[in-house]
Amino acid sequence: MGRALVPRRLEQPLLLGAAGALLTMVALVPLLALAGEAFAANLAGVARTLGAARTWELFGSSLALAASVTVLALLVGLPLGLLLGRADVSGRNTALWLHAFPLFLPPFLLALGWFHVFGRTGVLGNAGTAAALFSPIGAAIVLALALAPVVTLLVAVALQAVDPSLEEAALIAGGPWRTATRILLPLSRPAVALGALVVFSLVFSELGVPMFLRVGVYPAMVFARLGGVDYAPGEAVALSLPLVAVSTVLLLAERRAAGRRSFAALGLRTREVPALALGRWRGAATGAAWALAVLPLAPVAALAWRAGTGFRELPRWLGASPVNSLVSTLAAATFTLLVAVPVGHAAARGLRGGAGLDALAVLAFLTPASVLGAGLIGAWNRPATEAVYASLAVVAVALAARYAAIGLRTAAVVFAQSPPHLEEAAAVSGAGFLRRLGRILIPIHARGLGAAWLLTALFCLRDLEAAVLIYPAGSEPLTVRIFTLEANGPPAVVAALACSQVALSAGVLALGALALLRRRA
Amino acid sequence: MRRWRAAGGAALAATLLGLLAGGGCRSKAREVVVYASIDQVFAEPILKEYERRSGVKVRAVFDTEETKSTGVLNRIVAEAKSPQADVFWSGDPVRPFLLVRKGLVQPYRSPAAAPVPAAYRAQDGSWTGGAARARLLLVNRKLVPASEMPRSVRDLANPRWKGEIAIANPVFGTTTMHVAALATAWGDEELFAFLRALKDNGVRVASSNGEVKRLVATGEVAFGLADTDDAAEAVKDGAPIEVVYPDQDGLGTLVMPTAVVLLTGPHAEEGRKLVDYLLSPEAEGRLVAEAAHHPLRPDVPAAPGVKRVGEFRAMAVEYAKVAEAMERLQPRLREWAGL
């Protein structure tokens, strides 16, 4: 047997280093490139921007919107996750899938759908509903309904992983209510913390819905520096600096809330967990759970209703945009998974470098996409990297930078499911990290890692903000096409294009879920 | 497991091929790259027709309605180190001045530009005007009786319509040009006094002109400012909308010709040919017929119900001065818009 090319003890740090370098290249280099260039040009502008009262006023508004949406999403997602995850609600799996689906659609499409419901001439609209929709409260509710499925899903999956013996013991001591509030909900705390982090981050960086509903938010201020006449990337970068503080606080809060526990088995456990019997409350709970579960689908139904004859025009307007969406999404999700395996493992095991790279991914997730886009242009639009910049590869890079946190976090949770002693035993037997990864970790976590890939892919597929600034000429993804046609295209065609996006997301979700379920069988 | 690996490998290979197929290395095939701030719904069919006739692949980037004219403009600026776009098809003639100042324009006197009136093209060929839009008042007939029809942009500040009026965000799009043109006519301070009065009057600041059209058409507001094409679409959709050419007995209505600009992109020869086509009577005729633009060329007939430039009182503007005002006003406009 020849000598190994790399000493075994260095395999893990080298692999983590390589993954970290890739993550840095896609997520950090663009920001640093833009920052260096812009700060050198305009320090006075940067100071003025950060010193303006309006900057902090909008920052506060965005924090308030993100906090309100997070609270509302928890209010919907927690009980619903409990009911659909563990209780004997009729048809709970179907309800859970239906409820989760709008999460994988661009939020601005859902806002457009709500406009067709509650706008002044909407299906259920009048002056009062329109005024409520176009307000901070309306924006908070639209976003909360769009993102509550994050909490519902995480709580439901976490509760399915709770050891049934704990529940049985609690049921002997008290009823279902006591079991739910004293045992199940406290055990789902890490899932709730992660759900809150994801919802807060998504709302804080959301631009499309607040702009559509005319609510002033911080990302719009950043966007105004890049979309206005006096292109001012330096000020945009300066405005991104407070986000470093926000992401640090969020990470600390989430880690404090989650403690050392990991939250979910992501369906890794094949045993059947008996449902919590609701007794005489079952009928009412089923009705309430189904009503809450399908509510986020209302705007999708409104879009389908509005599309009507628009479907006939689709071949003329769709072009290659669905293929562009799929290709860039598949590449970004695959790249993210390659990075997420070593980084997620390091984060789950508390290894050096894991937490830092995790924080970098969360920072990129929170950074306004317009800043990331401008940075990517600066970093990749060079003769040497022309092949990337002039192709869909640049969209894949943008998506990977923006959504790495999703894949990485999921991978970390997946790895945390298996006790470290499996790896320790293999290491004692002489297996290096690559061997442990290939023979133990990836095989036993294949399904969980598949879920990490799928989740990342679905978030990439719904993206608008990262792609819209840098898509190569003539190769726009479907979300971009809908957005550029939205204001002036025939409304029925725009609604039909939106329905195509719904079908695309549904198709990827269905194929992914099928593949994951087949692996379990 | 093996089957999964094979499927995964095939998917990865297909993805990589697909990634680079979208562009890859700078293509040697005949192609031209155009960045357009003309509405995609109108511009794309014209570009496709050119592609069909010439056999040259046209790769386009379109603006979103929210950043109309500035999104792709800023992308051209951001890409200055390695220019990608050969042609900028602008919704107005002012933004090209910003590119001229940054040295990103190749002046080109297209032979197709000869019939365009001199007021609507640069003498050095840095930009050439095409079919124009005007800034109009869209009025909901159900909410505004004929006797109270607004006649001037200043009516937006009339307390009679408090909370019932809309404009698009002046930080972006053609509204930026409009307020800059008003500043050249009134002076900066009078402009901002007017904008403050609008705010006091509860103006709804929409994300785009298209959104203003939607607000007026659905009766969310009584009237608002938008462009000729927005007005035409609303009328075509059967919305109860009256179109008013504002200030016909005073300052005049602002006219914004589209502008075709040759940039410093990699396909100069194909870029020139596309510029020639976009300035042809055929391309202008399609914008006039399908997007209800006002024709500039005498050899292009006006669409039914749409006036020719010259048939209504146009505001007297120097586009170069408007461009200067637009840059100068931007920080104050952002402050006004709360951004």
C-alpha cells in the first residue's frame, strides 16, 4: 500500500479549508472587492450615509417588520407544526405539503396574488381591504403567511423526531395539552430558533414585497444607491455594514436558544411515531389546521384565476427562461452541497473554522442582494473570468453565495443527528476523514443531505433579487422574466407566467421528494 | 446506489454544459448584446424580428419597471472595465448623457437617422431619438367628473384630491427625468416646494409608472402621472381612464423620445447594424402602433387616438441640462422619498 498523498490527520482541515476558500470566493470576495473600490473613492459619502437619521429610521422599520413577521410566523407555525407534525389531525401529511408549497414561490408573486384578492377590484376587495393591504400591517401579514411554513415545517419535522417514550410518560402524568406544552414544544426549541432566524433573515433582506406594497424598508434604501441615477456603490456597501451586527446578534441569539441540542432527524428515522390523540378536539383541530394550512395558497389560486386565457399565450412569452432557472439552480444547489458537507460537519462537531464559515454564509444571506450583485459584477466581469460572467454560471455563483446558508445549516443539522462516537470508532480503526466521510457519514446521511440539496435548490429557484442584477444577456431566469414583464405585460400573461413558476417549483419539489422517499423505501 | 451515482453524474454534466451554453467565452458567432429600458413587452418582439431577418443572435437585458432606465444604465457603468453591451436602447434621451460623460459611448451617425428632427438627436451621433412618449395625467372618469378634470401637473397638489393622487417614485424611471425637467423650468427650490406640497396632499408614491396606471385604473386613486404607453395600455384594457396632456396652456407637456446609443461593447459592427434597424421607420412604426408612442419621423404615421409630436404643446427642454439636473437632484429626491 503506497503512502497517502495527504497525511490522514490533515484531510479534514484541508477539505474544510478548500470548502472555506470556495465559500469565501463566491460570498466574501465580491463584497470586499466592491467595498475596497467604493470606500477608496468616497469616504465622505460613506460617513454622511451612516450618519443620516433617515438611515437609522429605515433600519428600525426593517427590524420592526422582520420582528413582527417572525412573531406572526411563529404564532401560525408553532401550533400548526404541532398539529400537523404530531397530532392525529386527518390528512395531516397532505395539509403539510400544501402548506409548505408557497414557501418555494417568489414572495412578490404571492403579494401580486393577494392584490388580486384584496386590491380594490380584487375578488374580495374594497377600499378598506386595499388600504390595509398597502400598509406595513398588510406587508407583515403577506410576508408572515408566505414564510410561516418555514416554522411549521421545522417544528413538524423536529417533533416527529422526539422519542415517543418521553411522550408516553407525559401522557400518563397529564393530558395531551400538558404533553404538548410541557414536553413537545420545549423539545422543539432549537427548531423554533432556527425557524425564527431564517424568517427574520428572509424578511430583513426582502425588497420585492415591501416595494410592491409601498412600505419603506432598509434594503430599498440600499437599492436606491445602486438603482438610481447617481450610482453609488460605496454608500450601498456602507449601508450594508450594520448588517454585520445584525447577523452576529441573530446567530448568537439562535445559538443561545438552540443550546447544544440539534433539532431534527429530517426524516432519517424510519420508525413510525404514534400520533398524539386529540380526542373530542380532533374535529375542530382538523378544521383549524386545514384552514391555516391552505390559507397561504389563496394568492396562488387568485393568480390561476387571473391567468385565464393567458395560458394560450405562454409559448410566445416563456422562451428558455424555465431552462435557465433550472440549470442555474441545479448548479448552485450542487455547488452549495459540496461546500456544505465539510463546513456543515465542522459546524455540527464544533470544529475550528466551522462557526466562522457558518457566520459568513449567514452574513451573505442577510446582505441585500443588490449589493451582492454589484460586487459580483466587480469581481467576475474581467477578461480572465469572461466564461463565467457571460454565462449562466454567474447566476449560479450569485445563487450559491446568497443561499449557501440554507444548505450549510441543513447539512449541519443532519450531521448533528449521528453521535460522534461512530466517527471516533472509525478513526481509532485508522480511517482518515475522507474515508469516514465516504463510508460512514455520507451513506448514513444521504437522505438528509439530499434534503439539504433540495431545500437549497427550491430557494434558488424562487430567487429574483440575486439574479436580476447580473443575469447574462438573453438568458434570464423565469422569475426575472415575470418581474420585467410584470408592470406592462398583459396581466393574464403575467399571471400565466407566474403559474408556470408555480408548476416549475412544484415539479422540482415533487421529483425531489419522490427521490428522497424512494431512498427510504 | 450505482444507479443514483450515474444519474447524479449525468445531471451534473448536463448542468455544467447548460451553464456555459448560455454564453461561455465571448462568442465568435454573429451576435449583438443590447441593454434595453424600453418595456420588454414592446421591445422584445422588435428585437426578435431583427434576429429573424438578419440571422444575428440578439441577446438582451431588460430593465425592471421599478428601475426603468437606471437599472441597465448602472449595469453598463458597473461593467465599464469590460463592457458587455453593444447597444443601449433607452426609454429617454437624458440617461445616455451620463454614459457619454463616462466615455462609454461610441458616437455613430446612423444613415437611418436623417429624417429624425434635429431637436431629437445629438449632432455628434452620441444618441439618436426614436418614437417618443409624453408625461400624461391618467384620470379615473368614475372618480373625477368632467367639470373637475385636472389640466396641469400642479393639480396633483390641489387639496381637493388629497390622498387620491399618485406618482411613481422620482428616484427611479421617467419620473426622475420629469422632475429634473421641471427643475430646469421652475428652479430647484420651486420644484421641491411642489414635491413637499404633493407629500402634504397625501400623494401615493408607487413603485413604477405601471403601478400608477394600475392604481388609477382600479380606482385606488383619482389620477396620477404616467407615460403615454401606460395610458394606451389602460385604455386598451378598457379601464375608465381619461388621458390629459397637461399644461397645454402653459409650460407644455414633457416629451421623451426613446434614444438609441452605440456603446463600446465587443460587437461594434453588429451593434451599428442594430442601431440602424432600431432607427428605421419599421421599428419606430411598431413602437407607434403597438406601444402608442408618438412618431418623430415624418414617414411614420401616428396610431389612431395618438397625437404626433408637434400636434400638442411640448415643453421646451434642453436634454443636456435635464441630465445635469437629474444628477444634481438625486440626493434631495432620495431624501424626499425617504430613501
